[in-house]
Amino acid sequence: MDRRRASLRIRGKVQGVFYRESARTEALRLGLTGQVRNLSDGSVEAVVEGAPEAIEAFVTWCHRGPAQARVTDVERADAQALGEFSTFTVERSS
């Protein structure tokens, strides 16, 4: 199976709106591994690995996020999967 990696920076009203936990739930539903964390500039960073079609579905979700989020921009960088994650986690610090 072809596994890919996407690194995302999500901007907008994305902190304090349950974005990280919602992203974890969505990533696990899609069978992705990786992590998500808040950054000090108010954005959220996510790194996901998995099947290309699952990553595309996750990126689409990231553009909307949970109901209270207001996403204004999603930056993306793609690469080959490194296999460093065993599940998808929420990091508590930036």
C-alpha cells in the first residue's frame, strides 16, 4: 500500500474550538496516523500519514474543521511517509 505524509498548517479561529480533538477523531476514522498541536501564533499544525485518498479526505475536513472553527487558510506540504507514528495523537504544547 502506498503511504504518504502531509504536513498542514491551519489558520483562522482554530484554537479553543475543539479543533485538535476533532481532528484526532477524524484522522482515526480515516485510518491515519500522526499528530496535531496548537502553535504559539494561534494556528494548528497537523502531520498525517496514510493512504493518499484518506489524506485527501482529512485535508478536506481541515478546511472546515469542527462547527465552531473558522478556517481561513490551510498550507500543505507532501512527502513520503516516514512511519514514525503508531496512532494519531493530540500534542498538548507547541
